[in-house]
Amino acid sequence: MVLGAPIILPIIFALLFAIFIHPIEQKIEKYVGINIISIILSFIVFLIPFVIVASLFSIQLASIIDNLPSVTDNMKLGFERLMSKMNQKIPFLDLEKIYSQTTGKSVSYDGPLKILGKGIESTTGFLASLGLTIIFTFFLLLYKTSFTNFIIYQFEKSARPDIKETLSKISLVIKSYIGGLGVVIILLSIFNSIGLAIIGVDYAIFWGTLAGILAAVPYIGTIIGGMLPFIYCLATADHNWQPIAVIVYYLIIQQVEGNLITPKIVGDRVDINPFFAILSLVFFGSLWGVAGIFLALPLVSIIKIVLSNFEESLPYSVLMSSNVSTKKGVFRRLANKSSSS
């Protein structure tokens, strides 16, 4: 899985994209009547928004990279100003003394900014294989019926209806997850950009959109998305209150996103409890880096659906569900059902 990542990752992304684009391609085919043309048109409809966003994103990214040396130089001054201001508000903590002792040692102020650089580097590596992903997606859509029938007919005749149902569930989860996640990312990008612009952070659209995209990573994405503009604002802000305002704003947005936006839009299609969600992030992230982190939740959701459709593996699926703690005696009932059968 590690050595084959250059081939495996484009195939997985292509599979997810093909399932999500399929309804668009079906609607276009009704009017066009030619499969290949409808696939190409569905690609255009799907990719145009990404091309526009990526172009705007790249322009601001290039400007930020040009300013990184001066940002690093100003970061120490930003920390000093912040510590001084906080020490005035809460003098009993003596933060200035702690800060002076820390800065007496070897401290790298550009370390946090390297997180952004490494993320961009990993993302660029994936974008280099985008052409391969598009090719795979095209052929998966072109031969979708053949691939589906091939999978179904690998099983005994009595089991084929259940396999069809499993494939339908997987397709539904992927469509709901990608579609809902797309809406969440758009809303968060807008809210973040407006909030940062009001606070007075430079390149508010870039940082707001980046935080919106990082929200695709459960639990830690919003935190990272808030820390990066905080660090940048710390080095470039004209007023001491601005970096603190960034943190406060992102804490509010995180609560709104976690308790209101995502549950309402994504819903309960992705029924994975936090333990297995974080475990999947660590596992797939260690295998495939940034791409693995973004793929973790849909992949573990597919695994859970497959496990739920076989009696022997059903307990594992139940264990992974989000409401497992409220299902009293569920494993006892499963064990009794298994022993009786």
C-alpha cells in the first residue's frame, strides 16, 4: 500500500469521483445520448468550480510565499508583543519571564510555517497525478456497468441481491459525504474569509478557504486551519488584539461547524464514532500522508458498510458505529443470534 501509493491513490480518488459524478453524467446522457460525450461534459461541469478556486488560491499563495522571509523575521516581535499584552492582563502568570527563559534557548520561529510548506508540498505531489486520476475516473464511468456486474457475479446467486444492496449503500454514503462536505467547505470558506477580513488579516480569502478545505479532516482540520492564520497574523498584525481575535473566532466557528453545520448537511450517513475516525486518520495518514488523511473517513465508512452485510463481521461494524455506547446488550444479542443460527 505504501510502495503502490502512486497508483493506488489515483484509483481510490477516481472511484470516489466516479460515484459522485455518476448522477450528473446520467442526467447529461439523457439529453446527449452519447456516453463518452456525457462523461466529458460531466467532467467539465464538475471541474470548472475547482479550476476557478484553484486559480484564485494560487495567486494569493504565490504572494504569501514571497513574503514568508519577512514574516519569519517579524514573528519573534509578534510573540513578544503578545506576551507583553497578556502579561498586563494576567500578571500573576508572569508570562514574560517564561517567554524570556524559553527564547534563551534555541527556538525556531519558522517551524510552524513549515507545516504549511510540507502540506503544500504533499498536495502538489498529489496534484501531479491528477491527470491519471481523471483518466481512471473516465474509464470507471465508461465501464461502470461492467465493473458492477463483475463484482456482483463473483458471489453465489443467493447472495447477489445483498451485494447489490451493499454497493448501493456505499454509493449513497459516498455521494452524501462528498456532496455534504463540499457544501460545508464552501460555507466555512465564506464565513472564515469574512471573519478574517473583518479582523483585518491579510489574504483573508486564502486563509479562510484553506481552513474550509482543512475542515474535511475531522476533529483536527479546523484547529490547524485556525492556527495557521493565527501564526501569520501574529507576525503581520498592526494591533495586539488581532491574533487573539483570530483564535476566538475560529473557536466559535469550530463549535458552529461541529454542532450545527456538519450534522445538518452531512447528516448521519457517515456513522463512525470518534475513536475509529481518529484511528483511521492516523492509519491512512501514516500510509499516504495528506491524501490518506482526506481519504480516511470515506474509506473507513465503506469498510463499515461491507462489515455490516456479513453475519460474521457484523459485530465489528456495530463497534465502529457512532451510537455504540447507547446500544445496551447489542453484542449479547448478536452472540445469541449467532449461536442459535
